[in-house]
Amino acid sequence: MDQESWDALDHFFCEQLLSPDLALDSALESSAEAGLRSINVSPNQGKFLQLLARIHGARRILEIGTLGGYSAIWMARALPSSGTLISLEIDPQNAEVARANLARAGMGSVASVLVGTATELLKGLIDERAEPFDMVFIDADKKSYPDYLLLSLQLLRPGGIIVADNVARGGRVIDPDNHEDDIVGLRKFFRMLASDTRLSTTAMQTVGSKGWDGFSLTRLSTE
Ligand code: SAH
Ligand code: DHB
Ligand code: MG
């Protein structure tokens, strides 16, 4: 199997299972026009996040890493009209593009984008005693996943879930010769997930239009 086959099968899944969607399509178009990198989740991954949020009955979702708001639109649509999605983004231009995309998708009143370094924004939410979140999606710089985990856990309700994107990175996570910051960060992220007895975690590899990667899914116990 190669990238071409993965692309073709992802295309088949999306064509069969996902309805055409103007707001999502135009979010990707306007992101491309603004020069954003196309590192958003794929459509079927977006729908996976949306289904997880809905199955979990999420009312408050925290996203770390907004880009053009593509994954945010998918998840925000899982929320009731009284729900809240807060997405954190370091780049003000990305945040602008994302806000416009969220507004065009009709999600302007449930979703908001905060601009700044995610660790600082997370500390701010902790300091202001933000209402706990039901679900956190970690998808910003991979080297900081350990920090994002520690801070997210202070914002997550008991029984809440954390999904992290890009935890496989084409298998580089277990390459002993790879000492890139992102990869080192991901390995530490796994050690932390494994050693915290309040957490129950799995990780899945994925192939598809975004290459070979994966996500982890963690639940914080209610004890
Ligand atoms: N979740 C998006 C993709 C996010 S890409 C989607 O699937 O549609 C990662 C994003 O994280 C980029 O927009 C990048 O600017 C942002 N980012 C990187 N480092 C960050 C940091 N330290 N704090 C906040 N955001 C950061
Ligand atoms: C990168 C970041 C992502 O969140 C992603 O899904 C793919 C690639 C990156 O920084 O290369
Ligand atoms: Mg990602």
C-alpha cells in the first residue's frame, strides 16, 4: 500500500459517507488562499472527532491549534446551541481566517478563537477558573504536547476525554535515532499518559490522505 492507494480509499470513504458541505469546503479554500498550510484534519477525521464529541455528549470543547478552523467547525457542530468551543492559536492571521470560517459555518456564537501561546492561554483559563471542559483536542506544536497534557488535565472534568492528533508521525516516534523536538515531545507525552493512574489511553495508527500518522484517545477517571 502506498500514498496513492490511501488517497483513493479516503476519497471513497468521504464520497460514500460525507455529504457535500459548502462551509467546510470554503473553509479549506479560504485557508489555501490565505496561504495556510494544509495540515488540517481530513474530512473523515473531522467527522470522527464530531461523532466522538456527540457520543460523549460534549457541551464544552477545548482545541489547541486552530489553523483555519476546519477541525473546529466539525467539532462545534456536535455541540448544542448552548455549547462552547474555545480554540487556541498562536498566529493572529490564522485566527482571523478561522473566525471568518467559523462565522460562515454558522458557528460564530458557539466557537471562539483565543490568540497567543497555547501554554499561556491554558494557564489563563486555569487562573480564571474556566468551567471544566468535556473534551480537549490537542493539535498544535508536537514538542509541547507534554505541557498541553498537564495543563489540559487541570481544565478537564472527571470522565472527560483528550484526543491528540499526529502521535505516529510516519513511525518516527519509535525511531531511536530521531531526536527532533517534536518526536522527543511525543515520546514524553506517551510516558506521561502511561504513568498517570487516573488516565486510560489508547492510540491508533491511521493511513489516508494525511499520510501515515495517528491519534491517541484518553479518558480521565471519575475517581
Ligand atoms: N486543528 C487544525 C490544525 C492545526 S495545525 C485542523 O485540523 O483544522 C497546528 C496549529 O497550531 C497551527 O495553526 C499553528 O499556528 C498552531 N500552533 C503552533 N504552535 C502553537 C503554540 N505554541 N500555541 C498555539 N498554537 C500553536
Ligand atoms: C503538522 C501538524 C499537524 O497538526 C498535522 O496534522 C500535520 C502536520 C506539521 O506541523 O507538520
Ligand atoms: Mg494535526
